[in-house]
Amino acid sequence: MTIKRFTAQGFRCLDNVGFEPDPDYTLVYGANASGKTSLLEAIAYLGRGKSFRGAPPTSLIQHGEQAFVLFAQVESGGRMSGVGVRNSRAGLEVKVDGVSNGGAAALAAALPLQVIDPDVHNLVCGGPDERRRFLDWLVFHVEPGYLALWRQFRRVLKQRNAALRNKRADMLDSLDAVLAQHAETLTLYRKRHCDSLAANIQTMLDELNSGLPVISLGYQRGWSGGDYLEALRLNRARDRERGLTLSGPHRADLSLDCAQAPARAILSRGEQKVLAAALLLTQAELLATSGEKPVLLLDDLASEFDRFHFDSVLQRALAMGGQALVTGTREENLDRPGVVFHVEQGAVREVV
């Protein structure tokens, strides 16, 4: 996957920006608050339908504008596609090849990308939802039926929660049977790809010269005991009291342990960032082996890693053979072939 051209209008400080990144390595540099991170955020929005900085859509619209518009020409397998979004206070509009199509899931399918940013450590020390999204990204891209299955599970889960709140005990047996069937299949998919991550993460950590202790990675399915149908029945009284289904794939987690303790309790903030970067790069490489190399967005790596680990992460990202876009405060960060863009007050110009 390669972004051939990207444009942004009305996004944060990016008034009317267009640029053509290098197919391999692009450095975007500028002073703090110049707009370089906003540029990566806009690209990431085009592949996710949301901000990686957690900002609500309305705060991304430039002051005085009614909407922001993002567009990219992307190439995959020799085929060119157009991916665009328009987001206003009325909501998100998505177009792929000129056709209104699907929302955020359509964006993720059209432009697979990964972000390593200053908050990357949250993958290790944050809540389970962060790690579920991380794992689901890979499963979504390599298991064609996963999105439909997840939507079916969520729909039945919503119906069960409504039945619990409304005291409709007569509906629970049939809902539990369907929910359990979806949950077991979801768990099978997730566990399979968690095992792939577990089998490869230590190699990536070694290649990054992380210096970390051995990391143990496992999938916690979100319920205890036997199969999910049994768990639902055993926990039914508790769920009825709370009016909520308290166990299942929607409560699953990715366990990250070292020295038989949670990594978040043992590793320093810097070590957590190295581990998180290794997880994201491993995931990207697993997707690449399936035939699709994701775009990698690396935001302000030099300020988050020491020079040694900065070089290790960047070299590993480039070794995948995909497209990498890197932001920094100095042009000198570019010591390899590629293109350089300077950002100042939201304006982007190529440095030649």
C-alpha cells in the first residue's frame, strides 16, 4: 500500500495542503506546533475515521470552516484508488473510488496503516480496549468474514443486554445460544492471531536491541471456566442484577507479562514504548506476509526514543519495504534516501 498523493482542506491548521510522499521514506519536519503532527493525524484519519490523538471530530474542523475534507490517491497491487472523507457537524461521509461506502471500516480496508506516536505506551499500560483494538486491526485485515461476525456479535449482545434490563428472562436461552456461537468463533480468530504475535514478538524485540526481559504474550478471552454458553448461564443471575453482560469477547484482553508479572507494572515508560513499537511493527510485518504492506506513520520518534532505539525502530520499519512517513523537528534526521518536506504554520513545501 502506497499513498501517491494526499490533500487536506480545513483540518486543524492545514488550510489547503497537498503533497506527494516518497513511496519508501518521507521526513516531515518543522518546529513544535508547526502542523507536522496534524499532517500525520489527517493521513491517519483517512485510514481510521478518527483521530489517533483522541480529538472529537468537531475540534478538527478549522476555525471558520464548516467541514474538513481529506483525500488520497493510493496504490495497492498496481491498482490506483481514491479514498476521501468529509467530516462536518452533520457527520462523517466516506467515499472510496467516488462511491459512498461503509464508514470507518471501508477506510480501514482501503488504507491500512499503523501509527507509532508519543502515546504509544498506552498499548502496554492502558486499558484492555486499547489492546483489543490493536488485535482486531490485524484480524480484520486477514480474516475476510471478521467484520461481519463482530457486527453480528455486537447486535446480539445489545439484544441480550436489553432483555436483561427489561427482565425478559424468556428470551435469554435463545439469545445466549446465538451469542455463544458468535463469541466462540470470534475467540478462535483472535486467539489464532494472538499466537502469531506471540511467536514473533521476541524476534522483533531482539532486532530492535530492546534490552527488555523475555515477554510473554497471551489472549484472555473475557470469561472463565468452560465454553461461553456455560459461562453465560452460570453468570445469568449476576448479569440480570446489573442489567449487563459482564463477560465475553467484548471484555477480552491481550496479556503482556515479563518476569511473571504484568509488563505495565515492571517496565519503565521508555521500555513500554519500545515494547509497544515492537508490537505494532510485528503486527505490520504479519499483515505484510499476507500480501498487503501497511503505511507506517511515525510521529516525533526522536523525542520519544533515544537515538539508538530511534534508529532501530526506523530501520526495522523501512526493512518491511512499505511506505513510512516520519515527523521530526530537524531536517538532519534524514540520513537515508527519501524526500523531505518542511511544515510551517500549516503550509507544506518540499525541500530540494
